[in-house]
Amino acid sequence: MGRQSTYPPAPLAIDLPAPIRASVRELVVPQFTHAFRSHPRWVRAVNRLGGRWEPFGRPQADRYWEIAQRRQPDAGDPTSDTQAALRALVDSLNEDASLNFIGKIAARIDCTRMATTHLRVEKALRETPDVDGVELPTPVFVLGLFRSGTTFLHRLLAQDPNSRTLPHWESFDPVHTPEGPEGRQRKLGFTLGLADILSPNIKAIHPMDAHQTDECRALFTNAFRTLQFNVQYRVSGYIDWLLQQDSRIAYRHYRRQLQLIHHYRPSGKRFVLKDPTHTFFVDTIIDSFPNAHFVFIHRDPIDTLSSICSLHAYARSVFSSDVDAKALGQELPESYMMSMLEPAVAALDRLPANRVAHVRSPDLSRDPVGTVATAYRELGMEFTEGASNAMQGFIRAKRDKASPRHIHSAEGFGFDSGAIRERFANYCDRFDLIA
């Protein structure tokens, strides 16, 4: 199999009918209250009818692997650490997630797909012995809490012609095929289309398409080791289990998939990577990528946390009918995200200054390109005219599109904004986050 060197691929133009375009522009994501109120009537009907078939659809790890191996009969066995991770996830899905009927079907579809991809990845790695020697471009990790501006910052950095990033289809399925990426693109497009039908609010909160630069979450799901499962499902038992594991296991799978991807599509002077959960594993990243650089974005914790609650609420409510705003407002302020934020900053403080750039969300909103240029300078990277022009074009295109309104508040989720403000007073003072 030959190597593909053309990067990035030409975008696929999709022209939506005028009524659909208009409905997207006019969408308002309201303050979340309870899952039942966020469900269309047909979803309620499906869950009600499907609920009569208990225990049909109950998550079963062994069954998921059986299906995956039937789909990939020559791929061999999964790694033992990935088997353990799926068992922990399935146990928590059954014990903690309160899945509705759609949730059980979705878990089966998702888990069997990820299990199948894991087998394909492991087979590809065995059959590509040169992968272990692949030199990756200098990695630049975008850090920050969920909903702090990491996606916008990441996609802005991706405009630099010297940046190598992951289009969504490539992180979704990192296994090269000689016939090209179109099959993987179509598969992801179908998956995203189905997700849009089930919850258009999720697309409004975090827009995704198959070709756009996206985070590398999927490379961790292929080993069933990511904190992001807790966004989609309430899996507190799994999160407790994962945080007790050696995070180098997850990052070993992650790095080898990056090497596999870059082996077939080499490009760029730097690999710009983003997943909000990278924020909580700085030491592991440094161990796995000794030359890593970091851009850390900071936003007022109150605004960030209420938006995090809304993202979790709308994502989980697709798969569970037992999602309540006030319960989330009690859960998430005490979660790993908030407790591990300041330790992440402290870990970066131990690095040389030219390895880290801190970015304020208000500055990025006010002057996106100027803020990025400053970050480049702090990291000792050249900010070229080509990068500046590409970023300016990205900003103009983005401003020409009306964005859906996303309504959320501390009051709506019932958490104590004063307590959060006091808890993060030093953090807010350091990065001047209080208006």
C-alpha cells in the first residue's frame, strides 16, 4: 500500500435546502430543565414502546466483542487493556447510566463500532511495521475546559498551512484504505446525520461535520479509555475506574494511531491536537510526547461551567430519560474537570516558558488573529503571512454565518456561582477572568 501525501483533502460541498438553512440559523437552544422536556414526541413514543421489551438491549461487553470479531474475522483478538476498559464502561452503563431504549440501542451501535475499529487498528499496526519508527511533527496540544473556546481556537490554528490536524473522518476511523477515505467519510456523515435527528441541539452547541477539523476524542474511544464517555452517558463508576488506571495506557494507543495516520498522510511542521480531556493529563502527555508544546485557553469558570452543564444535559438526554438540570448542577462542579483544572496549570508552570502559551477567551473573541500571533511568538513559532491570511478568511466566513443561541446559566442548573467564584479566585485573578 502506498502513502498518501496530499493533505488536506478537498472539502465536500453540501448545499442544504433553503428551509433547512433557515431553521439552522433560527435555532435557539433553551435552558435545559429535564430530559423529558427535551425529547420530541416520537422519541418519547419509541422509548415508551421499547421499554416494554426489557431486558432487550442491555449492554454486554462479550456480545459487543463477538459482533466486532464477526465483522473482522481475520483481525485477531482485542488487547487485554481494551477488553478491561470496555467491561468497566459496560458495567457503569448498566449500573449508573439509566439508559432508555434509544440509549441501549445507541450503546450497542457505538460500542460495537468502536470495538470493530479497535480490531482494525490493531490489525493495521501489525501489518505496518514501519509505524513505530514514524516521526510525528512537533505536537501542539490545545488545552482548556470543555466550553472554554477550545474548538474555535483549534480550528483557527488549523488554518495555518504549516499545521497538521485531524479532519473528523480521520479521527473517527484512522485505518488507511487503498481506495481512499470516501467510505469512512460517508460512514461518519451517516452517523452525524442520525445524531442530528435525535438531538439537533447538540449540533447547535458543538457543530460537527465529517470534513471539518475536530478533536481527537475518537482515538481514545478506540481503546475505550476516555473521560468523554461521561458527556454522553452518566457513567460515574467508569470515570472512577479510569482515573485509577495508568493514563499512559490510553496515550500509548493514542500515539500509535497518530503514527499510523501520519505514516499514510504525512504533512505539516506541527501536529495541532485538541481534546478537552488532554487538560487533565499534562504529565502523561509530556512523558509520551517529550517535545510537546501547549496552548491553554482560559474562560470565566461560571460561564464555562453552566455551558458544560448544558452540553452534558443535552447529550445525556438523548440516551437517558433521567437527566435533570439541578442534579447536573450538583454533580459537575464536584467532578474531575473542576478539581483537576488548577493542577493542570501547575503542571505547565514546571515547563520552560517557550513550551506554553496561555490565551484568555475574551482576548480570542476580541482579536482572534492577534491573540494567536502572540501565542505563536511565546512558543517561538513563526507566524507567517499565509497563516494570518488564512485565519482572517476563516474569521470572515464564520462571522457571515449566524450562530444558534445557546441559553444557559448558573441559576438554571442550580449551582452556587459565589462558591465557584471563591473556589477559583486565584485562578481568575491570575488570568484576569472577571469582567
